[in-house]
Amino acid sequence: MRTRLLFTALLASNMLMAQVPLKVKTSEKEHTVEDATHITFQDDLSVQHVHSEDNRTLDLPMRNIREVILRDTLHNVSDYILADEDCKIYNWAFMYSRVQMATYYPYFNFFYSNFTDPAQTSGSRTFFTPELQSRFALFVPVDSAMDTIPYCLSFVARNPAVISLQYTGGTFPFKTGGCVYNYNQETGQIGTAMRSQRLTHESVISFLNEVLMQNTIVFDRPEDRELGIRSGNEYFTTLAGTVVRVAADGKSVQGVLQMDNAAKGIRFSNCNIIDTHHKSNGTIYKIDCPILPPAIQKTAYSILSGEGYEEFFKLCQVNTDVLKALSLIDTEASTETQTWQENFYSNFVDRHGANYNLSFFPSHPFTLYAPTNEAVRQAITDGLPTWESLAATYGNGVSSDAERAEGKKKVYELINFVRYHFHFGTEIADKLPFAAREHATPAILPEAGFATPRLSVSSAGNGTLSVTDATGKVHHVMDEGKNIFVRDAICSGDIYNVSSFNGIVIEHDSPGVIHRINSVLRYK
């Protein structure tokens, strides 16, 4: 028997499982259940079952559903998108993207109808209650904007390219061959087609899924929920975890790639809002280009390896000889086991050539507070071990268990020092203040039962951000070097090899933000 996923209906304030009038409009007719108690969905999300108090059930195929109406309030936004002839590509992405490659289920309808996102939860899923109801901004790019998108800059770092999504209609309505073109980033000129490159079925799905996630903001922060993009803040986090910047006049928005392009004075630097539609739980903005995430080659590694972070970057580079000498890597184990052990202690992992990724943030947004060179040098003077000092002491082996234990203790101290400067979730220095909120870090303390030390982050507004560490010391983000948006993505192939672009998809994506601080964070 196939399992079913339970959704509790959006109900009147402070009432759970009450009977409410519910209407479901399909492409054929409108169905009404006056005493609806709850809604369930087939586990493959293909059929909706509306249940009433006397156990009657109305079964409706999800492919045909256009609106879900509770108390005569329209919550579903797909009616607008489906009706807009200028947005066929986004309509297709909205209805069928976010899938496991070849299987299409339009469950993003659920999210924009005030459902929780099935991709983010497990077990029973429920509607948001009125008290927890999220509001959203959905940015819908017109089809003409999808013709030439510099998205391949994210894939092919050494040979910039654009792609063209050519809508042809049908079950899979996109041309997959001859859609990748050479691109001059400085002049914005589109060159000849890359004859050896083609968009595969899987890469188009991966791309459209990214577009959908990058173009949706869910206002879960209390300071943003009431007024959306007009709350007074400048930056907002998308469903993908990346950032959208809203112009002061509210007439245009930018993704991180557009911000970077604007700073360089090149094309694709703005998404202009050309139409607005307000819904009961959010607003739809029609825009003239898609919001683009950071280029994949703009990683935490690429920023830290640049000028100004040399001392902290050196601490990030794990010495495998030290790990082997202290038996943290078993030299008699298989190559696969040794690689796993090395990656466990490493902060950066080499994947597909020169694409270094953080080892401890698979598919999760993160924030890094990167200390200045002066602050790191002072910490070393105060007794922080370095890989150079560890190599000098233990690089040639140890003579006793006590020495090995002491060496391991220092290795953990150094690794956790580095990782304590990261935390899960993004915090942005923005205009509105917010009260302190805690974040877990990837540091793990063996001496404390493998507890995870946390960081507390708050803001006084006006572009400030304060971080309180485990010792109670407050650190302030510097004006010079804040809000550097990056992206640690793991792809199915070498993104730096243009000949391997065929069929590349993003397997894991961890967007992040880096802030510079002039002191170091201490977890003990």
C-alpha cells in the first residue's frame, strides 16, 4: 500500500483541524468541499485527496490543479504564471522543475500555496498555520530574457559562454543541441556556437531548477515578513540560499553575478521589474532577466587564497604528514579509506581538478568571519599552534602514546579554531537591526563529548554585524570586506574543462557570505 503524506489545512487563527470551505480549481472545473478537515497527497505527489468530516474524499490529479482556495482567499500563484504568454519557460520550470532528473511532479505548487517545501522536510508535511505562514516574492523572468544567459560563466571559468534556452513546446519543450555560445565578458558580445557543446536533458533540468530557486525569496526573517522587499533591507536570501539585492527605488533587483558584473562595468548587471502582481501570501514580479547566483569559481577558497587573508588561509591548509605521524590517517588502510580520513580533517577538498570546496558544508548555506592577518599573527603569538609548528614537532613521528595524545589535542585545537569562524546559515550586514540569534558551527570538541560550539550574531542596523563567541567577547564585522557572497558547488564534472561541459549538473550547492573581522573567534 502506498504511503500518503499528510497536510493540515490552512485554518482560522488558533484553530487546528477545524472544518473550512475549501475550493480546488482544476483546468476542467471547480470543486468545493464545505467541511474540509485536511488534505493528503499520494506519496509520489501526483494526486490530491481532500477529506471531509464524514470521511468523504475528493481525489484530484495534481497535474490539473491551478488554484487552492481556503475561505475564498487565493493562495496559489500558478494561475498568473500559467496565463502569461511571455513566461512559458519559467512556467514550465515552476510546474515541473525541482525534480529527480527524468521524473516531473509539480510540487512547487504546494510551496507557493503556503505548504511546506517537501524537499526540505521528512515524514509528515503540513500546511503553514496562519501564525507561521510565510510570505514570498517570486521573480518571473520573461522568455526573451532566457535566450542569452551568462549562466555558463558559472560552469566554464576559462572560456566564458552563454546559453540559449529555446522553447519548442511538447513534453520536454527545449532544444538541447547548439545552445552554448562563446561570450566576451568585457564587451558583452555573443560569439559563435560551441559546436562540441550541447545542453542535455539533465543539464537543462539542473539549470531550470537553479533558476526557480534563485528567483524565489521566502521572507522568514521577522524584520522582512510584513513588507517583503520593501521592508527597508537591501539584501534578501533566496530559496537556494543565495542573495538578491533590491535597488533603493524598488524598481530593479540583482543576483550576486549581476552585482559583480555591475562592479566591473559589464553587461547583465540589473533585473528590471516590468510588472507586479500581489497575492494574499506574496508578490509576483515580472522581470526582464533571471536573477543569477555567484559564479561557481567564486568560492570561499578563491577569496581566502587572495590578498589580505594569507595567515588564516595557511591555517586552513592541513598537513597530511602530521596527520599520518599522529595516526589520524591510517597508512596501512586502503587508499579510499585514507582519502576519506584526510578529507575528514581537511577544510578544503579537491574535487574535479582545481575546484576546491569546503569539506563541511554539503548543500547548506554558510557564513565565514575571516580574521585579518594581524589578528591571526597575534593569536599565534598567544599560543595558537600552526601546521608549521606541528610539522616541526611531530612530522617525523612520535615516541610515546602521551606525545601522540598531546599532538592530537593540538591538531584538534587548530582545526576547530579554523572551523569556529564558520557557521551554518547566512547572516548579512544590512540596514535593519535584529536581536541576537545563535548558529551552530562545524567545530567539534572531543573533550566536551563532541559538542558543537555556537556563535551568536546580532545587528544594530545600518550595515553593522556583531558576533559573540563562546568566551563572551563581541567582534564587529569591518566595513571594508563585508558581504562578500560566494558559492561552494560540487558538479558532476570538471567545470574548468570546457570540453567536459556536456551534461554537467550541480550535485551539491553551498552558497555563503564572507565578512572580515579584525580579531579571532575563540570557542574556549
